[in-house]
Amino acid sequence: MAARSTSSQVALKVISTILKILLNILFYTIVIILLVKISGMAHDFGYQVFGKVTASEAPGHDAAIQVKKGESTMNIASKLEVNGIIVNKYSFFLKAKLKKYNLMPGTYELNTSMTYDEIFNVLTVPSSEEDAENADGKESKGKEENTNSTNGTKK
């Protein structure tokens, strides 16, 4: 009986050692797979921020985006993502903040085949309706000033 318990104890030790080794292999395999996945996601995000990423191949499709005065960059990025213009609103937001882009209000016609830089080139220039509003405001102010200055010199 004593010999049998000794052999069963040795068998249990061998089995427990094998299980420990298998669990360690399983754990480290999972850790390595997670690291590879996370590093791939980080690479993709970095490429979206610093590379030339488009939501679709040319010719893509057009979408009209309205940017309101005082609207946050994250809200604009969300609109662009919902309309399929950009791939990831967080990478667009980060690029806007890193490059210190000032997005202008107005209505813009954007395409899904545009890169982030092309989109920023459009969104940082006042739209034609914004220019028209500013021009109307300046013309009316200018007319008032001319009227006032004319009245001032006549008196």
C-alpha cells in the first residue's frame, strides 16, 4: 500500500507540474496575442492621425456637412464619421488638436475619398455662405460709416 501511495503521489506531482506548465503557456500565449492586437490597433490609430487615410476609394460619394458657429471639434468629427467621410472620429479630433486647426462654420461638400488633410483644407476656409454673410455685414457697416462721415463733414 505504501508503494502505491508513493507512486500515486509522484503521478500527482507530475500531473500538477504539467498542468502548471500548460496554464503558464496558455497565459503567456493570451498575453502575447493581446499585445499583438493592441499594438496593431495603436499602429492603425497612429496611421489614421499621421497618414493619408480615406474612408473609401475614389470616386467615393459626396455629403453635405453643416458646421455651426461654436460647434466643438468632437461634434464635427462625429458628424463626419456618421456620414462616412472619416474612418475614426477620435483620430480626426486628435489630428485637429495636434495641428491646431480652426474649423470654420458653414456648409461644406465633402467626399468619402478625401484624406484628413484635404478635409481640413476645406473646413478651415470659410464657406461661401459665411463669406457672403461677412461681406453683407461689412457692406452695410461701410455704408453706415460713409453716411455718418458724410453727415459729419456736412455739419
